[in-house]
Amino acid sequence: MKSTIGVVWLRLFTSEIRLLALSLAFIHHPLMADALLSIVLERLASVVEQQIRDELTLVLGVEAEIQSLTDTLRSVRDVLEDAERRQVKEKSVQGWLERLKDMAYQMDDVVDEWSTAILQLQIKGAESASMSKKKVSSCIPSPCFCLKQVASRRDIALKIKGIKQQLDVIASQRSQFNFISSLSEEPQRFITTSQLDIPEVYGRDMDKNTILGHLLGETCQETESGPHIISIVGTGGMGKTTLAQLAYNHPEVKAHFDERIWVCVSDPFDPIRIFREIVEILQRESPNLHSLEALQQKIQTCIAGKKFLLVLDDVWTENHQLWEQLNSTLSCGGVGSRILVTTRKESVVEMMRTTYMHSLGKLSEDKSRALFYQIAFYGKNREKMEDFQEIGEKIADKCKGLPLAIKTLGNLMRSKHNREEWENVLCSEVWKLDVFGRDISPALLLSYYDLPPTIKRCFSFCAVFPKDSVIERDELIKLWMAQSYLKSDGSKEMEMVGREYFEYLAARSFFQDFEKDGDDDIIRCKMHDIVHDFAQFLTQNECFVVEVDNQKKGSMDLFFQKICHATLVVQESTLNFASTCNMKNLHTLLAKSAFDSRVLEALGHLTCLRALDLSWNQLIEELPKEVGKLIHLRYLDLSRCQSLRELPETICDLYNLQTLNIQYCISLQKLPQAMGKLINLRHLENYTRSLKGLPKGIGRLSSLQTLDVFIVSSHGNDECQIGDLRNLNNLRGGLSIQGLDEVKDAGEAEKAELKNRVSLHRLALVFGGEEGTKGVAEALQPHPNLKSLCIYGYGDREWPNWMMGSSLAQLKILEIGNCRRCPCLPPLGQLPVLEKLVIWKMYGVIYIGSEFLGSSSTVFPKLKELRIFGLDELKQWEIKEKEERSIMPCLNHLRTEFCPKLEGLPDHVLQRTPLQKLYIEGSPILKRRYGKDIGEDRHKISHIPEVVEY
């Protein structure tokens, strides 16, 4: 299902496009143009206001053009709704909208260039003012800078006038169509996903039981000829993957198989990628193997004689040779092994010689209606439900038993509160379009069409991700920010607006397979493949997943001129790909594992880039200085480029940069000295142990929200000291402060003002084991909102006082490690919401007693998990209570590891807590005391469901 164009294989799923082309044509361009025009208008007004406010004279002589541009853009935007309705039948309207969208992209680039030039002028002015204190003459700009400034002014002015001429032509053509003007509506109130919990599988009990029977061997005869193959077949949106997930995660299935493996296959069927994923799951780490044969041998070694379950989700290939490469590799598994396949195509089932095929049909009318009501009527009173029931039945029936369509439309109707809105959906012209085919439902289109324009744009951008990708919520939001899709309204930061947009899309079933954190917030998700195909179609001239094959040559200049967002997958080393393909209008380039240093030179030509992802590229040793030409760049991900040794100083000319990710760049030891010029930087993801310090200027980045690691330097005034944290008032999330032994003065530590960091929820304080740091630790008291605290290498004998009182009232996770001189533990039992406690390498602790419990009436009231590791000198752990108190009433999991002298565990912990898991390793005395069959106190732990001893 791929079409080959020159050097590029475009994964566009042509069958889906054929099904959707006619019916969706009318929504392709105007919605994009609407959001783009809104962005351009907002940014144009902002940059003009900035130039006036700061009394700058950067771009002159275009005042009339700017005013005319603004008026024309507004009048054009008002007719887009009518244009959208008409272009389905009028190709000339469709072409007009295409030209308008192209112009909007050009205008956005010019406005951004103007805004950047203003930023550059401000920064140069600030530098000159700073230098003038040292040397008066330095405040005079250099002739070179002045000439560049004049050239920049002229260039921007000419571009504005050129765009004005283009827009005048487009606006004049508008009169030919006699469009009807309408005003854009305000977006409705957001609906959050936390309000509704719908079962993942609805009305599929019989299907589930059938699949489980075949997986567990209850309904088939076992043989030694290889694993049985069970295939779930059905049209898109029927719930095949969800049913497979339910079976895969069933407790009986987990207990039945030695190994369970899940692989999303999709299209194309790539044996090496599939084998690598299988090995990674079996070994619990990424394999350092690259050849097909080596991967096959490793799989056979891992599964030999073992009963395994392999799920192959979303299989499309009918190539028997490719399938046999995989099937033959798996034949050495144990008797009772199973392969569970999901596919839309019965021809795939036949090719695989399936043992059992399960056809997944539509939901019955009753079950379809019940699922629709459960979602659509959520939060509505009985009167509303009765009023909408009849019309609701008719809407539910239009979904034709497809679970995805029912959920999508149910979530749409959940936001509709009057009968007229329900009737509009029921009577929509969309239902009359008869070319949707088997794999798509009008419900998806209706739900999309109902989105506010700003959120439509955010959704369609997701087409840039490959199918079946795991999407990180926060990274997606940063990418949206980089495209200027998110606007801060003063009371809400862009990141908060992005989270609301994400939750809105999740509530409308555009995202699924959610992974949540401890606070029940979504952190990762996927898109259903049908939803992804839909997003790809909406952006068919803008977003691509591109597979590059160097063996096929050809010119792609014309084709690539309009691509705005691309994910690049390189099959082999492809020199100068970017320059030969001339992707000069590219705004997003996601190229994980796709580049090396030889092709990076081409980046200087991609001057429109807003977002660039070069992560996981092991051969990149340095970035070329030409990266400084990417003046629009807002997002740069270099994470896990393990050979990267340095960043060029020119990276500090990227004044618009919002996100810089250098996590796990293990060869990178320092950052450019002029980092303080990155005044828009909001996220510096710098968790890597190789960094020796941070440039002094980072302390001036007041917009910074994310800073993984702050390193206190011992190298003088050019690098950050602890007091440089003072101005980073917007830090949130997590922060690790390293090198605290370098802070000799408690007064200097107080300047960090950690107790005022309301939004800092995770904190690590890393000392070097030196004595005399109690005063510094005392001055680093965190805010009571802190939820997670780690203290490493603390060198004094006494703990800071704030660990004794109520200063950590919200703390849920505490880790204390390598604090070798402390003879006792602080009274942690009085922490009211602590859920997880880890204590390791506390060599000075010989005895744990009542001092550990504190004086609260309930000790460790919320503690669920306790781990004690590497306490070499610990001999006794006792709980002696004169008065009856509740101690660890929620304890579920206790781990004691490598405590060789520990003589026993408290009877109270073993017998009077709801302990479910006990893990003992590297503690010979404990093993003898509680060991199976031989332990004198084995009876004290016999009631614990899971006991593991090594």
C-alpha cells in the first residue's frame, strides 16, 4: 500500500485515501487556513505592539501595508465557513483555499522573522548596556551589525509588501464566489477525561471467553509442530486490538505463559524491526544486534522450550516469505505456545495458515445503544435523558455497531445540551455521503468538525507521527508550542493551554491507550489507526512519514516544496538528502536515528524549521555552526546522541528556542557560554551525568520551567553558583541540585529560595559526603508542596530540622541514600501521606527503633512500599510500643536487600500489617530465620501471599 515517488516511499495508506477522498475533501483546507490565519493575525498584532512599545524602528514604511493586511485577513477569515461548505463541489474554491493557506504560511514566517529581529535588537542593546559599564565605547554597535540590521529591515519590508500583493489578489478573487460572511464561535467549555470511565471492551464477553479458551488450550489439541496461530479479524474500529489487550493482560494468561510479547506490526512488515522489539521485550533491554540472523538466533535462545504468547497487532502483509522468516524462528518454543494476530484482512489469515480465526462482528443494536447512552448521557439529568432518548437511538443506530464510532459520537453528544444540537447531528449532510467505505465512520468526521479551529490544528499535526507511535503528552505539547498553536492568555501558561487541548481531544476519543502517572494524569497515549489515517488525510499535502531509500534516485524538489511537517526514516546512509529534496518550507523535522554528521550540513538550508528532533543518532559528534541560521527554531531534541561532544556557540543565536533536550548525551561535558541569550527557553532537559557545570547565564533565564539538573560549580564566576537559582522562579516539576559540597555558606544556600518554589514537586539534593553541610541542608528547606524528595551523599551526623516536623506534609516518595555518617534515621513515621520509602547504603545505622517511628498516633499512615538496601552494619530493627498505636496500616510491599548482619524483622511489620509481598536478598541471617522448610520463624510470614528469597 505504498506509492513510490523518486527517493521517497510515502506511507499514505492509499486505500484509506481512496475511501475518504470525496467525502472529506470539503474539510481539508479551510480548517487549516482558519487556524493559520488566526495565528498570523495574533502574531502580527503582537509584533507591531512590541515595536511601538519598545520604541524600536526596525521595520519602517510598511504601516499602511500592515493595517491593510490585517483588515484583509480578518475579512477573508469571516468567509471560510462558507468556503468550506462549497469546496466539496467547487474545485475553484478548493484551489482558492489552497493558495490562501500557502500565503498564510509565508506570512507566518515573515512575522516570525520580524519578531526575531526585534529580539536580536533587544539582546544586543542589553549586552551593549552591560558592557558600557566596563568600557564606554563598547556601547557603540559594530559597523557589521549595523549593516546587517539595515539589510534585515529592508528584507522584511520587501517580504511584507510582496505578501500584501499576493493577499490582494486572493482577496479580489474572493468576490467571484460571493461567499457569505460569518463570525467564528467561541470554543465550548472543555471536558476532561477524568470525568468518565468507560470499559475498554463493551459487549464482548463471549468473544473474550472464546479467545481465552484458545489461548489457554481449553478448546484445541496441542501439537509439537509449532505455536498455534489465533487470528482476530474485523473491520477498522471494531475493537480487535482492545480485545487482544484484554486477553493479553488477563491474570490466567499471565500465569499460563512463561513469556508474553506484544508487537505492533502495522505496514510495512519489517522483520528486523519486529525481531528487535521481540528481543528487547525478552531481554528487558535494547539489543546491540543489527543483522537478521543474529536477532533470530537471540530469539531462539530466549524462547527455547518456553511456552510463550506473541501478539502481532495490526498485520497487513500477505507476503508468505516475510511471514515464514518470523514463523520459523518461533518454532523452537515450548508446547502450548500461541501467536495471537489482529488484522482487517482474511487473506492475511489464510497466508498465515491460522489455527483458529475469530471474526469480530458489530455490536448488537441494544448493546450499541447502551454504550452510546452511557457516554452521551453522562452528567445529564433524568429529564434530559428522557427528552433525548428517541433521537439518541437514531444517532446510535447510524454508527452501525462500530465501537470506535459509538464512543467518538457519544463523546461528541456529551457536550451537546439542547435538542436543536442533537437534531443538527442527526440530520447532518455527512450521513448522506456514501463513500466512507468499511473502515471509517461519519461519526469521526462529525466529531472533528465540531472541534474549535485551534484544536483542529493541534489534532491534524499528529499525522506527523508514524502509525502506532507512543505519543508523550508533554513532548506533543512542546511541539504544538513550537508551531505557535498555543497562546498564553495571561492567566494560563502555554503548557496549561496545551494540556487542556490534549484532554479535550482525549475526551473526544481522538487519543486512546492511555498511560497515567500516580496522580491519574495521562502521560502517554496512542492514536487508533483509523484516527491516524484520518489525520493523515487532513494534512495530505503537509504532513508525511517519509522512508528514504538511497538506492532510488530522482529529483524531489517540486514535491517537497509544500511539505511542512515530516518524520524521516532512513533505510541506509543517505548523503545530503535534505538539500537534494529541497524541503525549504519544512517547519517540523522528526529524524530519530536517521542522520549522521555528514548530512547535518544541510540543516542550514532548512531555515523555516520550528521543530527539529535528532535524538538517538549515535554518529553525531557535533552540530555544525550553521544551526544558528535556524532563527525560527523553538524545539531541538538531541537526547541520547551519545557521541555528541559539544554544541556550537551559534546555538545561542536561536532566540526563539523554547525547548532544548540533551538528556543522556553522555559525551557532552559543557554548554555554550552565551546560553543566557536564550531568553525564551522554557525547557532545558539536561539530565546527563557528563556535564561538569552550567554557564552563568542560565541563572538569567527567568522563563525556564524545566531544568533537570542544576550543578553548583567550583570553577569561579563563569559557571552557576547556588544563588543563581534565585531568579528561576518558574521552575516546576523536578529538579536535582548537584555539587552541594561546593556550597560553604548557608547564607548563600538561602538565596536559592527553595521554600518559595510552589510548583517544584520533585527534588533531589546531592552532596559529596563531606562533613559540615548541615547548615547548607537546613537552608535548602523545600516548599510544603513537595511530593518526592531524594537526599544523596549527605555527610553530617544530624539531619536538618525540616525533616523532623510538618514541613513535608505532602511528601509521597522519599529516598535517602549513601548518607554514611548518620547513626540513626529521622522520625519519618510522622509523614502523613508518605507512600514509598527507600533507604540505602546508610553504613552508620546499626539499630532502627522507636526514633524511626516518630510521635504520631498513626505511624506511617499511608506507607505502601518500604525498601531497605545495603545497610551493611544494621543488626537490629525493632518496634517496641508501650502504647497501642496503628503502625504501617497500608504496607503492601517490603524489600530487604544486602543487609548481612540484620538479625530479624519486626513481628509487628510481618504479622500486623496487610503485607502482600516480602522480598529478602543478600541477607543470610534473615534467610535462615524465615527460609522455607528450615526457618524457625517461617510461620510468621506463611500468610504473606508472595515471598521471594535469594
